[in-house]
Amino acid sequence: MMVTLPEWMNIPMNGEFQRRLPKHEFVAGRMSLDFCNTLSRTRQDADWDRASTPSDFLEWTQRCGIGLDRAPTAQALARLHMLRDALAEIFDAVADERTPAARDLAILNAELADARAAERLVPTDHGFALADGARAAIDRFRHTVACEAAELLTGDLRRVKRCPDHECLWLFYDGSKNLSRRWCAMDDCGTKDKVRRFRKREAES
């Protein structure tokens, strides 16, 4: 699943950030995985975090279409970072067919409990529905990420994948019918792999 970028992707940004913005920023197909991908885990960009500061995080949410009305507090962002780190470790373990660490699962379970505690029944035109009753938008975002991650982890785990390009390693959801999606973006990492294989064949011929 390729997520369509919002029209206001071209919001003003400082030159350094704009220069380092990935060609494909929202390719995971699920918000929780895209959020994990805000932090690079490769040697090439070991310290690159596109949600490092409250303003960075706000810009990221705006680009992906969430559109929060204000930046999170430092405390709220630290909590988000803790959840993001735990989810990245959990999804990495899933991609490697390993059992996730108990500490990371405990962090996710704590956030799930917080999300469930915020649920409220609200009337609709056809009865009632469960809604997130948290007042702060940043809390509702965190709840959404945690609940979506839980949905992925209780579904078909084969669909949670990691890009095999060692200069990328982004997580993504394979929504194809036959689980054939291999790359985070075929016209990015997939193309790079084709070029590498072509050059290898040329060198060996």
C-alpha cells in the first residue's frame, strides 16, 4: 500500500530539513510503522531523527495528514519516543521471527491500557460507537499508534516486514494478496537493488 502524500507536503521548511527529507517518507502503509520510520536505524544516518524535537514532530504529523494543532510538550514527546523505540524493537523482532523483549511489550501494554481507559461510548445516527475521550490530541495520537500496533501484532505477522536494503531498514506492511512486496518502495530501494545486481553481472561478464 502506497500512502498518498497530502497536498501541503510543500509546507515551508528550513533548508537542512528539506534537503534531508526522504524521497518516500510515508511508504509503510500503517501509521505506527511510519512513526517507527521517523528514526533511522542505519549506520549511514545513525543520528537522523525526523521527530527529534516538538517542532520536528509537529511538522511530521502535518506532512502525513494528521495535522495536530500544536507541538507536544517535551514530556509528551519523550513518552512518544519511548513508545516508538519499543515498537521498532518489537517489529524488528517480528521481522526476524524472534520473540520481542518483555520490556518493549510492557511499554506497549501500558499504552494500550491507557488507550482503553480513555474509551467512551458516544451516540451516533445508528446507535453507539467507541471513541477516544482523551482531551489532548497528542494523547489520542499516541493511543491510535498503540492500538494500531496491537492490531498488526494480533494479525498476520508475515505482513510486517523490514526493507532488506541495509542502508534503509524501514518497516512496512505488506498488503499484497500473495505477500510478494519486498521493498519499502520499489522505485527507490527496489531500483537500487536492480542497479547493484546489473553492475555485478556486468563486472562478472
